[in-house]
Amino acid sequence: MSDVADRANDLADLQRDQALEKVPRYAGVSAAYCEDCDEQIPDARRTAIPGVTRCVVCQQVIE
Ligand SMILES: [Zn+2]
């Protein structure tokens, strides 16, 4: 009988853990490729500017 109770507790713990993981992950996601010219955006730029979607050249053109 105790085995059944343990499994029920494990299941409850698992569901609680999954609920706690519902944290937004979309914030600050940088694009791997420029949305204008499709050139690859350097990792350094993607890290320096969270959410960046354009390469240096295209960003300068827009600004
Ligand atoms: Zn570009």
C-alpha cells in the first residue's frame, strides 16, 4: 500500500515542478539571421543586443 502512496506523491511533485517551469522564454531571443538580407548575425552581436533581428549593415540603413 505504501508503494501506491509514494507514487501518488511523486506524481504530485512532478506536476508541481512542471507548473513552476511556466516561465516565459521568448524574451530577449535574438535572430540567427538578418531579417532583411538573410546574412548570419554574429554571436557577439546577438549576445550584446538581446532581441536583435538585423545585421549591423541593415540596422545602420534603418537608423
Ligand atoms: Zn542584414
